[in-house]
Amino acid sequence: MKKAGWACFLAFFLFSAGAPSAQNRLVLGGRAVIMVADAVYLFPGAGDKVLAIAGADQGLGSFLSAIDPGYAKKPLLDRNAGVETYASLKPDRVVLKSAMKKSLGPGLDALGIPQLYVNLETPEDYFADIRSLGRLFGQEGRAEAIVEFYRKKIERLDTQPVKGRAPRVLLVQASAAQEGTWDVPPASWMQTRLVEMAGGEAVWKSANPGSGWAAVNAEQIAAWNPETIFVVDYRRDSRIAARNLALTPALGSTRAVREGRVFGFAQDFYSWDQPDARWILGLEWIRRALRPDSPLSGSMVDSAREFFGFMYSMSLEVFTETIQSRLSGDFGL
């Protein structure tokens, strides 16, 4: 047999025997890894290819342990792990948020370890990144089905601006740095986009054109005088943080507090406001809170059941036990 023929035969043999390929040994790492991991696990069988993963618990538990039977046996990496840690696992590819490219990219390149970076910051980013993952796994059809799920949901929500003046909305995260202070997201981030897509005016938008959460105090919130306040807490029940904000004396005169419209943001293992796969649930939840008269069929729980069933092939029994039992938030759950 000619040399070229032997090469073709060997390649066929290795492929048939299940030899590792760029899709077979993945490491999911870096900061914001939950967003990366939840996107990867949208693809059937992708979890079996995950060799190791950075810690994927924001404080409310690990969602991956509910959908990946082998999760407990996978090494958990530090989110700040260096290239040596990745190299020791001998991955075929590392999947990271694009924010990690500057710090890890050069070292991984030097070691010859391929990488895939995803942005996952806006709906448009999400559609592009899902398609990239679809190509990685050879599941382009599944990627298009996922994108279509999001698009149809957005269409059903009728996210055109409300007639007349948009309600003034504030979304804040309970600050871990100092009690009695809160953080607002940048103008370009998913949280801001969701409020605007749902028909609200993001009152903080011009105050944070940067690239990260920015601290605000009670005096600034009072000056904005929002009609509705959504309070996010990634580490504990968001309703607790919402109650604490509503009881802040300096905020008693705001319309949101006076009218009882301070809501802990919807959450299960993770909060629904961030650019995790759940962002479409966050959009619907905001829309229902801002426009309770909207003719949306079913309940928020129904929408969550549909989402987890389609995205993660989750049965009704598993959804009830692992997701519905954890649902919390001040509106519609």
C-alpha cells in the first residue's frame, strides 16, 4: 500500500476507534464560566466531552450537577487558574469567555492548546456564539434550533416599546463590598438590554458607560426616582436584598418603594438577569412585571418548564424537583 494510502487508512482507523479530536476533550474555564458551561451543555452529548470545568456555583448551588450525571467526577478548576493547570489536563480545546483571551491566550498558544472564545454579552453575541459552538460539535442544526427558540420567544413577547412614556426602571445588584450600596450594570450589558427590550427606561444607563458594575448610593437612586426597582443577588435569595433596599430610609420617598414595586429578581441556581442561557426567561419576567396587562399565555413557571425541557431535555419530574423547587423572586414565581 502506498504511503498516502496508509495515512488515509490510519486516519480512518483512529476516527472509527474514537481517537480524541478537537471536540472530545474540552476544558471550560476562567471567570464567568457558568455562562460558558450552560451554553456548551445546550448541545446533546457535549457534557460527555467536558474533561474539567472551573467552579460553576455562584452561591445558590451547581446547576451542572443537576444535568450532568458525571459532573461530580470532573476536576473543578480555580476560575483564576493559569495556563499550567490547563496544560496538565491535556485538553484538545479550552472554551473561555473572550475577556480571558488577553490573560490566557498567549500562554495557551505557546503550548499549542487550541481555544474557542465566546462573548455571551448581548442577544446578538449569544446567537453568534451558539452557532460557533454548533460548528465545534458538528451540530449546526441544533444551533439554529436554539437561536430560533430565542427569536420566536422574543417575537411572542412583543418587545416593541410601550405606547406613551416608558416606565422608569432601575436594576441593581446588592453590593458585596459595602452594606447599603448597590451596583448598576454598564449601558451595553445584557441587564440593560433586557430592561429596554421589555419596554422600560433604564434610568442608570448614562451613569455607567464603562465595562463593569459601578457603585451607586441611596442618594443617587433617590434622585433617579425609579417607578420599578429590580434587585439582583447572585449569592442568596434576591428577595432578601430587595427587602433591605426597600427599607432603606433614604429611599422611602421613591415611587418604587411607595408603590411596593421593589422586586427581587427571578432566579433558580442562577439569576435570570445575566447573559446565561436563561436571559430569555429574564426578559419575559421583566416584561410581565412591567406590563402585567400584557396578553401573555400561561405563567412564568410554564415558560421555565418549556425552556429547560427544550434546552436541556429536562423531564417534567426533574424540572419539578431541581428547578421549580428553587424558583424564587418577587413576581410571578
